[in-house]
Amino acid sequence: DVLFSISRPALGAHAIRFYVNSKWKLVTVDDRLPFVQPAERGELAFGRVGGAAGEFAPVHMWLPVLEKAFAKLYGSYQACEAASLAREVLYTLTGAPVLTYELAGAKTAAAAAGS
């Protein structure tokens, strides 16, 4: 698997490989995830994939588990928000250089949408 170096769903354990400080680092997390209270609603507190809003689909565990590993790497879920730039996340996941290109007219279209 590309993202998960080691994944043992039956045990609820996952190890994700991140590129940090010019080295690969393995971060291990369990699959106990934070839910919005009351937990009976089945709504994850953070990222989710598939299903209607607020609907938890166990088959799509990769995003919340990956997000939990990022939170462990950065120290908290709040710290992840500060590191949410797409290029930083891509670099941390791949270890490859990430280039950013500004598309002509993109700022103009964004400004027009906001007005």
C-alpha cells in the first residue's frame, strides 16, 4: 500500500510513513477515532470520505486514520490545521519536491466569486 506501510485492520493498528526533516518516519496509530458528541450519531469529528454528511462509512477509513497520524506527527489535530497547505502535505507523504503553479486568471476568478 502506498500510504500505509503497515496496516492490520483486524488489530486496529496502522503505520503510516511520512517524510520529515529529510528522513522517513513511521507513525503508528490505532483506529479509535474522535466522533462528534453524541457518538451515537456516527459523525466523525474531522475528515471523512464517502457517504452523506455526517454518515460514517467504515470502508473509507483511510482518510481519518491518515489524519490521525498527521495529528500525532504534529502534536494535535489543531496543529494539523496550521500544516494544511497542500504542498506541505504532499511533500510529507511523498518526500518528492512539490512545485506550485499559479494559473493565469485564477486570482481574478476567485476575486469575482467573492464579490
